[in-house]
Amino acid sequence: MRFSPLLSKVFFTFSSLARLGTPHQARLPQLSQLRPLPLRSMSGIPFLGALFGSSSSNNSSKMSYPDKRSDDEWRAVLNKEQFRILREKGTEPPGSGKFDKHYPEEGVYTCAACHAPLYKAKQKFKSGCGWPAYFDSIPGAVTRHEDKAFGMTRTEIVCSNCGGHLGHVFKGEGFPTPTDERHCVNSVSLSFAPDDKAGEAKDAKESKA
Ligand SMILES: [Zn+2]
């Protein structure tokens, strides 16, 4: 049995204190906090379980969108992880996405499936939640649905052009943004176009066919 230097030190400190008969024994449970929480036990927490599971509520996928590709057609253009998240409403692990800590000056985040422009770089903010966060979208680019999966009512957001799952939107969390909304989006659902001015100049019209 091997201990890390830190754990050994904690054990040593504890056993020294115990020998002295001090009342510090109450500190023992803190040892468990030094170990990373196994992922399996996290799924026992309803909120975290929901983040890692896929939604059973598919009301949004029954809706009609301009881009009506079939699952087979999507499989041909999306990789496995993109398909799981965009078409099966999965969620990427927090902190894992390539756009989580991506803060460009300008450019546009597009749908990774159909490339419709969704969010301007200027709409992104640091939420610290582990997923890309936007306080607003390009007008009309994102459609909201009530998501009642996992015994909770949340607001799912999908791409208005193809219905691809993006994430959820949360309101009233107190972030200092113009909307006090947080579009919590999977990086996997997004692409980034640094030169795309769609969000700046073409807000009003959806010119991409
Ligand atoms: Zn799309």
C-alpha cells in the first residue's frame, strides 16, 4: 500500500495529534476530501447525473427544422461524440471542451453540424461553470424547449436551423451581463469562424441557406 507524500504527512500529523490526546480527531474525515470523487458516485447527485446522462425528453427532436437530415445523414458528417451530443442530447464533461476557455476578440461560433451562425464572440463570458457560456445568441439562431428530463424542468437550447442540441439556458444567476442569462453550450456542438462577421453585420437576416 502506497501513500502520496501529502497523505503520508496528513497521517503522520494525525497520528501525532492522536498520541497527544488532543481533540483534533474530528479532522479525520477531511482525509476523504483529498481523494478525487469517483465519477460513478457523482452520477448519484441528481444535478450532476443530468449533466452526464442523455436526455430522455425528445420533444425538440420531433419539431421541424429547415435542415431535415436523417440520423444516417448526420452520422456521415458528424463524428461519434458530435452525434451523441448534437443528435442524442448528450453532454460533454465539464472543463473538457475546446471552447471553454476560448475568448477571442471577434468572430462567430457556428453550429458544428450545419454551420449556422449562433453566437458572437462578444456574447461569450467567463462563467466558471466548465462549459462555454454566452449571455445572448444571434437573434433567432437558437430555439428554446422545455426539458423535463431527470425530474427537473430546464430550458434546452437547440440550433434553429437543424435542431442540433446545444445545451441549456439558465436565468437569474446574478452574472453581471446585459441579460442575466447563461447559455451553457457544449464545445462539441460548436465551430468557430474567426473571420465571420455574420454576427456583426447580418444580425437581422438569416442569409446563410
Ligand atoms: Zn445546426
